[in-house]
Amino acid sequence: METELKTENTPAYEEFWRRLLVYVLVTGVSWFFLAGRGPLGSLLFVLAQAGFIWTTAPKSGRWFLIPVLLLFLGSVINDCPVWRPWNVLVSALLYSAAYSGLDPRSEDWGFAADCFRGIFRPFSYLTLPFRWMAELSGGNSATARRVLTALAIACPAALVLLAMLAHADLVFSQEMWELAGNLIRAVSLATLFRLILSVFGALYLFGFLCAVLDGPDRSSRPKTEETADLLIVDIILCAILAVYTVFCVIQFKYLFCGAELPYGLSYTDYARRGFFELLGLSGVNLLLILFAVRRRDGSGNYRLAKGLCAYLCAVTAVLLASSFYRMLLYCGSDGLTRLRFFVLGFLIFEALGLAATAAYVFKPVFNPRLAYLGLGLAYYVLLNLVPVDYFVAKSQVDMYMSGQRHDLSYAMSLSADAAPQLAKVRDGAPKYLEGYDCQAEAERYFLRFSGDGDWREFNLARNRAAKIMDEK
């Protein structure tokens, strides 16, 4: 990959690169003091970066900054920590998309592949600022030798001076010892690691700018002609649909219409399993539909394949409905959890993707992959903005208060988002199990949010939980 940008030996050129080097310095300092220091600190860092990226990224890529800001805004509003590690990777993908100038109209996954490759492209520019500094100093080591000579003289002289002054004044000596001790305590391994990480992060973000100035990656991807015998595809679809038809009849008879289950099965046992398998099969069906539609032609065989694909869309809708209904029955008997909440939300967004697929079967004039990625990104952003633990705790607490559950151990392990619901049992709750005190558990839960932290660690949900604790 080309990593040497076009250079010009002019004052304007030198001023331009000096500004970019200042950007590296400012980014490194802000990374050290803000990024990863807490939800509010990370949001401020991302806001500062978004302001600079907005002025340098291609206009078509600026919209990718909005999901990044929403992800880190969600970490300030809500306290659920599940997605925070993944937000870093997703933000890097969105930065790459913003800088890459992607063409989402492509019929293949090319724009997504470019986005993934763009994550690694900044690594090839990590050493570029050091080479520029060498060029700006005249391309020789004279300045470096002068600086090293001055340091070799100044450091021993400063140490001798400190020793003499410390011997002459006890107060000065004590102050210097305390200052040295504070410096040693401040420069811990964690601080050193954070400093190295800040330098690396600043150079990595700088590499995105270099990639824009260097132009898009023109590495060619081999184009393969996708052909298939539609007769074979039709036969395969008919066989698959025959099995699915029998399965759908059973779903309508026993699950949706409530017929008496055979073999002594209960509805709880019947609904407790199967939703993940059905979820996976629905995804496979979508890929199969795309495979058939991409090999369309003007023959009558494709008209038959189109009808079969439409029927497969209807069958997939039944699978999604069955999976969703099974999960609802499971949640009704055992309560809501984070994973069950995520699955229910995913099923809704997969249904929207299925609707886009059905439209693509009859009007293949848009890129369905772009619709899938857009829906996936929207779902992921919503998971960061919605207080998931609040709804999970509400389900758990309601079942406990009504006697359907006998403990709230899972709810007590949730984040500060659950505080408004757990406050209901802190002030009074029934006891179902010997030795289990729900009110005492709630008190210990709220103690997790006591104390004042650094302003960069501010979180709205934790702040609300602390106020609820103080209200008692």
C-alpha cells in the first residue's frame, strides 16, 4: 500500500503538515485525559474528534459520525456495560466508513469489505509523522545532535544544583523529596501504559487523515461471474419448502391456535426450546433467497424461482413469528433477562429485514445488503440508548411482587438502570425463601452507587440511583 503522500517544498506545505502534527499532539493529550476515563470523558473526546473529522471526511461519509456520537451518548445516559467494549470496534468501523468514501450501491459486499480493510489502513501511516519531522528539520541529524548535547550538559548540572540547594535549605530539601515521591507515585505502570496507548491512538486516528489525503484504496477485487442452473435451484427450493410447509402446519395448529399438545407435553416445555434454532434457520433462508434472486435472468425459470422465493419469505415469517411467540411464552413463565430482551429486539429487526428481502424478490433494484447493515446498525445503536436493565428489572420485580418469583438475585446484579424498579422492594417486599432478605439485598445494591467520582465518570443512571439511595 502506498504510504508516501505527495510533498511540496513550500512554506504552505510545511505549515499544513505542522497543523497535522499539532492534531496528533492534541489528540494524544485529549486521549490521555478523556478517552476511557469515564462515560462523559469518552463522549467529550469523541465530540472533539467528530468536529475535526466533519471538516476532513468526504461529505458522503459524515453521516457515519452520528451513530458514533449516539453510542457514546448512550454510555452517559445508561449504565448497562454489555456493549461498551464492542463500541470501540464499531466506532472504528464507522470511522473507516466515514473516511473511505464507500459506494453502497454496489451489488456485492464490496463496501463492507472496504470498511473492514479501512480499519487496518492507518497502521501503514504510523511512522509518517516522524519522517515528516525529519524532513522539516532539513533531512539531517544536526538538530538532534544539538538537542542531545544540551541535555547531556543540562541534566547533570541540574542534579548537582539540586543537591547543593537541598543541603543548604532543609525546607527546600523536604519539598523536593515530596515532589519526587509524588512523581514516582504518579508515573505508575498504569499511567505509563495509558501514555503509550494515547500516543498509539493519536497516530492511529492520524492515519485515517492520511488515508483521505492519499485517496481511496484502489486495490482491485476480482470479479466473479455468478451463475447457476435455476432448474437445480428450483428443485432445491421445492424440497426445502415441502419440509417447511409441514412444520408451519404444526405451528399453526399447536402453537398459534392452542390445540392440545400430544405426547404429554406442556406449553411451557414446548415453548422453552427452539427459538434460537428457528432464528438461525430464518437467517439461512434470507441467504438462500438472495442467492436465487442474484442469479435471475429473463427466462421463465426465474419466474418460478421468484414465486418459490416469495413462498420462502412467507415461511420465514412464520418461523420468526414462532420464535417470537416462544420467547414471549418463555419470558412470561421465567421473566425477562438481558439476553431474552436482545433476542426479542433482534427478531423485530430481522422481520424488517425480511420485509426488505420480500421487496427485493419482486423489485431487485436496490442493494438488500445495505438494508441489512443499516438495520443492524440501527438495532445496535438502539441497544445502547434503550435502558435495557430497567425493563428487565421491571419484569423481575413485577413477578416477585406477584409471587411468581421467589428471589431477585438476577435483578440485583444489574446496572444502575434498574434502580427505579429495585427501589420498590427496598422499601418493603414479601419474603418467600427462608434466609433470603430482599430488602437487605436492595440496600447492598444501592450502596454500589454511593460516593462522588471524577467528573469524567458522570453517568445519568448512576446519578439517579445515588439520588434514590439518598431519598430514604
